[in-house]
Amino acid sequence: MEDSRVNSWVHSARRIGADLHLDLSESSGPGGRRAALTRALRDAVRSGRLAPGTRLPPYRSLAADLGVARNTVADAYAELVAEGWLTARQGSGTRVAERAEPLRHAERVPRKAPPRARGPRHDLRQGTPDASAFPRAAWLASCRRALQQAPNEAFGPGDPAGRIELREALTEYLARARGVRTEPDRIVICSGFAHALRLLFGQDRSGGGGVLRGPLAVEAYGLGFHRELLAAAGVRTVPLPLDEDGARVDRLARERAVLLTPAHQFPTGGPLHPERRAAVIDWARARGGVVLEDDYDGEFRYDRKPVGAVQGLDPERVIFIGSVSKSLSPALRLGWMVLPERYVGDVLGAKGEREAWVSVLDQLSLADFIVSGAYDRHVRRMRQRYRSRRDRLVAALAEHAPHVEVTGVAAGLHAVLRLPPGTERSTVKAATWQGVALDGLAEFRHPRAPEEETPARDGIVVGCATPSEHAYGSALEALCAVLPLAEEPTPGG
């Protein structure tokens, strides 16, 4: 045999088709193959891997599996029957004796499971949808249809561009819902926004530079995780000031690319002003640059007309990036890049020859979920739910903390609560003590954002989506209890 460690199938009345690993590595020792097989079977019974009553394979079957003579197996069985480890009866085959007790390790100290980290009583952090609202039945139906209808080649090595069924479904959906202009060949499936950044700015498979290079302009407030990811790739980020109209794109200079959240600035809220949307396209054309459009919560609009994608203004100057992390679940690890034609080949080269990140079955399921209309129905249902939660948050603040200004609530899954100067840190600390998880606004500020252009303001970022429906009311009560009190008016004021 080429490998002395052999797996043989053990068929038993209790566990049909159980896989038994027999170690015959000592077959060259005393007694040869027969002794090695005897020791291996005896050890399997002692350890409990072969339970009392387990039926062993016939001589011929086990001999064929192990590549040994049939007499070798017969002799090993006979020896173990004589020792009392096995029993052999006509018509019943060879079984592990009922009295053969496995070795008990009484001297071993039982291992204790590591203690679970105690989570917050109320999770009001931004970034995740209500996990209890995942459309399990509809998703399961799409999974079944996708599996039944999948062509045979779908179960081979995956195309790094992603399944054509999903890219075609996204082409139609993004055009209809987000005003994106594209074709299936310009879409590359990825596992989310962070994966997209790694593909665009990380090293390619040959060790060369990424598809894009810095410096990269970013909004003065954004996710620190993204800045850290870019810094690890050697990309310098330059903060753009923010005001009530969004990012100050007029401050773009020598940067080669800019990353924006134009539909709903994260985390401060509000869309990019129409004049600035046009201006950033003009900059990209004049500079030969590119706009990275993070459409992280594009489906959720409440009090205003939906804002279309900047990508629709010039598909050759914008990389549109989206995912299902807010609309469905971050656990699916499904996202997409809509690319200008000149970047498609480089992105696929960075991704590799085969799909190594995203499950093909998940891609096919999402394609069916979109085409069947289930995705639209789910988004509409969640839009109503999150709008209701937004309204409940605003009402609770108006009743219990009218001095706290709430902003950024016309869209998205979070709100920013503006706090009195100097109270952010103490509020976050008080919330932690009371078991309320939330984020301070300062956490999202770019460390090099100039104070004179984007003044730092105290605030907290409150997620409206994370708690389940039944827990949301008590979460709001706990939130209001930790907010700072209104400033007392000065005498004579």
C-alpha cells in the first residue's frame, strides 16, 4: 500500500456507513500486517470509537479496503474473539462484544468551555440589519429553485467575475432601483465592500500593485475600518471637509480617486448636493480620476425622493459598489462592483482564475431571489419597519430629551444624536455601564481632518435596525436614560 493509514467503512446496526480510521503504520513491526490490524481494532474498541454491538465488515470487504489478504483479516478477527473483544455468530456476523468497555479516562480533568463574552443588553450599534427579520422561507424557496435549475457546470470551478445569472439579475435591478447604467460583463461579484477595496488597492496575484493607487480622497467622517484597510495596503487617505451639502469635492486636488457615500453620507447623514455630484464627475474627467461610490444603504429612503446613483452620470468614471449586508444580512458575504470597462480585466486579474470568496450556490440563490420579486418585497417590508423604528426614536427623543437634536434620519438604518459640547465621551461611558452599545461620533472622524474646515461636534451614532422588534422599545428607554440633561439656563438669561 502507498499509505499505511487506511480508512475502512464499518457498517453497523447503530451507525450505518460510519467511517473508521485504522492506523496500520506499525505493520512492519512484530507480527506484520495481521498483528498491526489486531492492535488497530483493539485500540478502536478500547477508545470507544467502535462501540459495543457495532457490526464489523465481512472479511472480504475489509481485506479489499485495506489491501491485505482475506486470511489476515480472518486471523485478526479470530484472535480478538478469543480475547473477548469481539463476538462471532452464524448469520449475525462479527460484532464488538457488549461487555467490551471503552477506556475511561477518569484521571483527566474535564475541560471547561471558555466563558462566553457577555454582550450588551441593548445593541444600538450601527451597521447591521435586524437579524430576526431575515426572510428565511423566501430565501429557502430561492435556494431550492436555484439548486434544481443550476446547470452542471455551476458545480465546477467558479468564474471570478461571478455567476452570469446573478450579474444579469443585478444589471436589471440596479438600473431599475438605483439608476445604474451597466452590462453584465462590467459587474464583478465580491464578498462585500471591504473585499472590493482589497481588490482595488491590494496587491495582485503576481505581487504587483493594485488596480488603483493612492492618494485617495475620503470624507472627513467615515468607517475607521476602511481607513485601516487602506493604510495596510499603503494607500494614503486625504480627508475632504463636510458640510450640510455633503463632501466638499471642490477641495479635490492631486488625488487619483475619491471615495464617497453620495446617497446618504456615512455617518452624518444627508445626500451629496446635485451640483457637487456633477462637479465630482467633472473633476474625474479632467483629472483622469475615478469616483468610488459606496451605496451601502441605497434602498432605504423615507422622507424624500430616492437619490439615484452618481454612476448614472458617467459609467466610465465611477466604480459603483454595493452589497446585501444592510438589505438582507452581512452573513451572506455577497457584494458587487459595477466597473468602468477599463478596470474589468485588472480586477479579474487581482481576483484570480477561480472564485475563491463567494459561494456559487449563494450567488444563484440571490439571482433567483431578485428575479422572483422576493428581494423587492423584502426591501419594501423592511423599509416600512425601519421607518417605523425611526419614527419611534424621534418621538422618544422629543418626549424625553427634546434638547437633543437628531439628524440624518431621512434615510438609512441609523441616526446621529447631537449632544451638548463636552458630553460625548461621558454619554458613551454611561451607556456602556448600563448595557447599551452605541458608537460615539468621534470614532468615525478622520484623524487628519482639519478642525477649521470640519469642526468636531459631540454626538452619538444610534442604529435603529439591530434590535429585534420586541426589544426595540426597551432599547429606546435605556437610550433616553443615559442621554445628558439639558443645560440649565443662566440666571437672568
